[in-house]
Amino acid sequence: MSKALSFEMGAVMADARIAYQEARLQDAETLVRQVLSAYPNNPEALYLLGAVAYRAHQYADSARYMQRVVALQPSHHDAQLTLGMAYRAMRKMPEARVALRKAVDLKPSSMDARYNLALTELDAGDLKAAAKHLERAVKINPESAHVRNTFAGVLFHLGEREESMRQLRKAAALAPESAEMQQNLGVALANNGEHAEAVEQFRAVLRLQPDHPDALYGLATSLMQVRQLDEAYTLFQRLLKEGPKMVPPRSNYGLALRHGNRPHEAVEQLRQALKDSHGEPFIASNLAEALVNSGASDEAMQVMRASFEARPSEGIALQLGDLLARLGKFSEAAAQFERVLGRQPENVVALVSLVDIHGKDLAREHEDRLTVVANDERRVPLHRFGAHLALGRLYDARGDYARAFENFAAGNKQRAGWQAFDMAAFRATIARQIAFFTPEFLAAHRDQGSESDLPVFLVGLPRAGLSITERMIAAHTRGWGLGEVQDLTVLARRLPALVQPKSEPGWGDLASLAGQPSVAASAKVEYPECLRDLTAEVGKPIADDFVALRQRHASNAKRVADKSAPHWQFIGLARLMFPRAAVVHVTRDPLDTLLSIFANQLPGDHPFPSDLAALGVYWREHQRLMAHWRTLGALPEIKYEDLVASPEATAKALLAAVGLGWEPQVLRCAELARPVPTQSKRRLREPLTSARVGNAKNYAEFLKPLKDALER
């Protein structure tokens, strides 16, 4: 037992503690050494000297002093704790774990001991042990933001994403002035796909730290995801002005330009990003997509092949295979997917792709693997969804309709778990469009858009024949097909911000743009009601830019068409902004259309109900809005069944509807070399047949809920 300090040395010790607390480490060391010169084995003096050494980053000295303390006083919790922390700082992990476990044993209610032991368990890769101690630490001190923040990270890696997000939200609430805590929540929201909330979270960071580069990048990227593209462009440009060689901002700027249907500009940015990244595969993939969008499919293929040769990987092989399939090179595509399966036998993307290439001739081993994936409850719902639908299409091709429907239903059950459809919100949106876009409104807002007749909007539900009609126009010498660009959808999302006065906070001023709530988010008037404030001064440049971007795809084209299925909801906007544009409604038997939607994994932004009865309600709402659009102007209709039964007559009607003369080669549109972006990659490269007309009859015994909903 050490001797008690004299009154004089006790006072010196008190001064040493004060100096330590005030971070006057040199003074604290001088004073405590004075105590130790008289009392060399005093545990508290040795502990304080070790604590001073730790704060001065002299970890070996700190550990040596703490060893002396615990030798003199084994129950000294703080010495065991600091000893463990010093060992961890020295990367002596076994010794650190031993010391910190002793600290926890000595004082189970110590948050610091639990927290530091958790960090040491993390260093050793034991996530579950770390989570156990962090959970206890949170219970000991619920107000510690940094402990909750660390706990959230561990939970995320353990797959407990919901609880991880809860902990991050609590940490951010506990530390509202911490840019780090707010940023971590923003990143988590973005990673979770909650980009609208992430936008506001990154703005909170920028109000605390206006030049926070990661928050600026996160904000720009999430703005891109919610298609607030103008502000995203501005922020990416700011980041690139400050760091021209920064690859992620340039890459995502290129991606944002792609989303904004500006593929040529996207190609320019992505080329530079690929160069600066020394060939990063995911950038090569995005560049290839931009090249395809700009009409340079051959160069896109060269980019993907070069990327695969330089850095062969399963991901690039899958993307290369997909591009080959879209270009109609099915044998080469299949070889790529087989190569992936050689290393990853249950790769869902490869297996599903082979179903779409081989159809009923799919190898039995691949069918068996798909079945394993579809029925594996450990798999994520998205993978099981894709596997079930692919199996359904396989059995459909083989004429086994009962097994096909069983898999279609099972796949949609999986989809319902992660992609809920809000029917009430959907119906409300339809009602708002009908109430807003009236003949009187359009008459009162003439001359606010473009007078160009270049755009052609092919509208209707997916699987109704949009792709084949678009390819017919693309096969015309004066026509061009954009594929599914969704530029009307993007324009509708941009308009609430674009029609606001330019003096609004956040427009044109980079600092306020980053720190203020977004104009679109703060605007009191949303789409379509915001169009009441649209003027020709604002509307004409927007519409002219829209047309110019389309014309850039094909400078000699008289008509440029897209087949974006969601555009059926934006015909009122098309009538307002492009009054001379052609709008054609492509239809198909409702049972065939809705069964096909039920049976396929649709690309892009296509939310649909996951049960047949709700699909019937969706169809009725679709018909209700289409009937309203017909009150605003001519809306010619092309029926898929007519295209099959009388292709020449129907093709002539289609071309006449969009202002193009007859050219026989449009009937050979299956021979077009350009990529096919839809799931029907093989079917669109084959002549039209009656094989898919009336397919719903094969499922009559299963479709009663759909029929009943359609007949109400």
C-alpha cells in the first residue's frame, strides 16, 4: 500500500490535475513528477503521468506507467482502461483486448470501457462482439452521439439496416451542431435510396460548414437521383472547378447529364472521368451507355471490350453481355453470361439473361439453379423476384402455364415486400391532371412553348407495343428513335423550380444554392399547378432546349420519337409545351398487357401494383386519363393486334399520324442495328407474329381477379 501524500504534495497533485484538465500538459507533467520524486509508487500520480503521456500521443510511455499502476492497484479501473487504449493505439491488439476486458469486468457500467472494447473487437473483425458492447454503452449513456454513430456503422455491416438508421437519426438529433453526425446520416440516407430526405440532410451539413466537400458531393448526387438536375449540374460544376481531376464528381456529372437526356455532353464528361480514373470499370460502363444514347453503339462496344480486357470481372462481363444482347449478338452475349456462371453459378443476372436469350431451350442446369435461387429464403427479395419471373417466362415458353403463373405470382409477392404501390396517391395524381389540364387552360396559355413539330411522343403502358412502333419510326429515313428517355417526366420534375422567379433564394448563387432548402422542395406550388405561373419568357427557352437536345441526336431527322411508357401521364404537359408535336397512343388488349406487366421485370421507373385486382384498377385509371387527354386534341391510336394482323396498313397509319411518308423498309425494323433496351431483346429482332396475341387466354383460370376489376 502506498503512503498517503503529505498536505504539501496533495496541493501539488491538485494543481497537476487542474493543469491536465486545462490541457496544460507540460505543466501537469512537471507537477506530477515533483510528486513522484517524493512518492515514487503513488498510484494516482503514476496514473496522471500515464494519462498525460496518452494525451501527448506518447503511447509506449503511457502503457508503461499504467502497468505500474495496475501492478500496485489491480482494481484501478481507469488505469486498465487507459492501458487498453494505449495498447490499441500501438496496434498491440491482443494486449488491448485483455486490458479492456479487465476494465469492463472491474466496472461493467463504464461506457468508455465498453466503447473502447467494442473498437478493439472491431479491429479484430468480431462485429457481433462489438455490437454487444456498443448496445450496452448506449444503454449506459443514451445521450452519447458518437457511441450511437459507431453502433450504427456496426449494425449496418451486420445487415440490420433499419436499426442502424434509427441510431444514426438519434445521433444526429443529439448533435445538431456536428457536421460529422449530420453528414453520416445524409450518406446513410443516400445509400438507402432515400434521396429526397438525403438532400435536406446534406443541406443541414452545409449550413454548419458551407464548404464541406463531401456534403456538396452528396447533395449533388442525391439531387441527381431525385432529378433536380439543374441544381445538381451547378454543384457538380462547382466541385469540378475546385478540383478538376476529382473523378467521382465528374463521373456523376456525366451520369446526371445522361439522366437529363444530354448524352453528347455526358460522353464528354465520362471520357475525361475514365481517363482520370485510369480505366475504372463502372465509369467505362456509364460511358458506354452514354455512347449508346448518343447513337455511337460501335464505340460503346469498343469501350466495354477494352474495359473487360483491362480489368476482367463478373460485373463488366455482365454489362458487356447485356450490351451484346441489346445489339442482337446473342451467341456472344450468352458466352459472357456463361463465363460469369462458371465463377458464380447462381448469379441471378446471368441466369435471367440466359432465359431471355434461350427461351424454352434453356439448359436444365440453369433452370435448376434459378429454382434454387427463387426458393432460397436467405436471398434478398429482389433476387427471388427476378428468378421467379424468369422461371415463369421459361415455363410460358414451354407451354406449362400453370407453373408459369405460379412463378409469376410468387415473384410479385416478393416485389410487394420492397416496392409498395400507393393506389390512393396514384388516383389522386390522375384526378389532379384531369382537373388542371382543361381545354380552357391550354387556350389561355398558348404560345408558351415551342412551335417545333420534331418531337413524337409514343405513349401507353409497357408491353403494349411501344418498342415496335418506335423502331418503325427509327427505320424511316427521316425518323429517329430515342428509346426510353423519359425527358417529359424529367421536365415535369424540374418545372416547379424553373418557373419560380430567378430572385428566389438558392437560384444562381452557389453558396445559397448549397445551403438553402431546394427551390423545388420549398416551392408552395407543385406540378402541374406550378404551370399557372409559366410565362413565354420562361417556357419557350425550356421547350426550345428540349427540342434542340432531341435534334442533336439526328440532325437530319424530321421526327424524333421516344417510347417512354410513363409519358402517358404527361400528355397535358406535351400539349402545352409542344403543341405541334405528334402524340400517338399505342394500345393492346388489357388482359394481355397487364399479364405481361405482371410477368416481367420492367426497366426504369415503372412502379406497378403487384396483384392482379389492383392492376385492373390501374388500367381503369389509365383509361380515365387517356379519355381526358382526347378532349385536348387529336390522339391517334395504334393497336398492337392491328400491327400483327395488318402490318403494312397499320404502319402506314402510324407514319401518317406522325407526319412521315410511306417507306416499305419500316416493316423490316427488326433488322435495325441499334440496341434494343427492353426485355424483349430477341423478340424485337424477329418478324411480328401472332404468338403473343391473346396469350392471356392460356391463363384464363388464374385471371378472374383481373377480369373482375376490369369489368367494374
